[in-house]
Amino acid sequence: MNKRFVATGLIAASLVLAACGNDADDAKTTTVPAADTTAAPSDSAPAAAGDIVAVASSNPDFSTLVTAVQAAGLVETLQGAGPFTVFAPTNDAFAKVPADVLEKLLKPENKDALVAVLTYHVLSGKVMAADVAAGDVVSVQGANITITTEGGVKVNDASVIITDVAASNGVIHAIDAVILPPSLDLATLK
């Protein structure tokens, strides 16, 4: 079940990155060996045959993420060559978002905000758990994500709960919360 969460999250994140494009000059990642990870190597999923979207779509624990990727028009992007690293929120992570906020994000008139949220979960390049290092990294959305490694890997305030869900065009790491770009003002959603 944990492998499914990771696969779905990574697919969703990859979709977000793909929609934003793959400009290596704009998105740089910092990689340093991780001090601790939340999942042991034996919990890691084997390499997947499909792209990030296919892997996520095959896991019911990422159904909300897949729905959001579709609503944002990021499917083709996340099916692109990549590679992408997606910090994929599980359905449980999306359940922590107030229902009215999630409903607004999925509306067509808020597509730009949804794209910003989803692409904030994606990094350009493939970063496996063993290569994760503490520090700031630039998301595909353009804002920094803070990664910490003490007491388990965290992406901003979200914990990585499943690592290294492989896809043909990147990797997915499942997280337990939705992270928001600092510039997004949820009060402006219609």
C-alpha cells in the first residue's frame, strides 16, 4: 500500500513538472547524502515501466493527485522525457486541505493557482532518496522548497513517507501533506 502512495504521488508531481516545462537553467537541485530516510531501502518500489502519470494512475492512493494533474492540464508534461522528481501528496495528504479550498483549486478559473501548487511539488532532475540533502532546492514552479533530514526527510513541513517509486521519466517520493508556494494567497481563489 505504501508503494502505491509513492507511485501515485510521484506521478502527480511529475505531471506538474512536465506542465511547467523542463528548463534546467531555471531549476537547480542541491543533492547531498541524506542523514536519515523514512523508508528503508527494502520499502522502496522496484523500477516502474510507465511514466510518472502512468505509475500514479495505477495507484488508488494517488487518485486525488491524478485528478488535480488532469484539471491543471499537466498530464502531457508529466508524461514527457523529464527526468522529474515528484514529491507526491497522497489522498490522505489532500484530505488535510480544507474541502472548500480543494474544491476551489480544482475549478477552471483557478487553473493557474492549481498549476502553481502542483509544480511546486516537482523538481527538475531525478533525485533518489540516497541523494537527498538538507537545504533549499528550486521547484519547477520557481520557488524554493526547504528540505531537512534530521528525524526523517521533510519537504517544507511535509514528511516523506515513501521513497524511490521509480518511473521511466523520474522518481516519486510520497509525502503526507500538500505544500504550497509562498506566493500563493488562497484567499484570492474564486
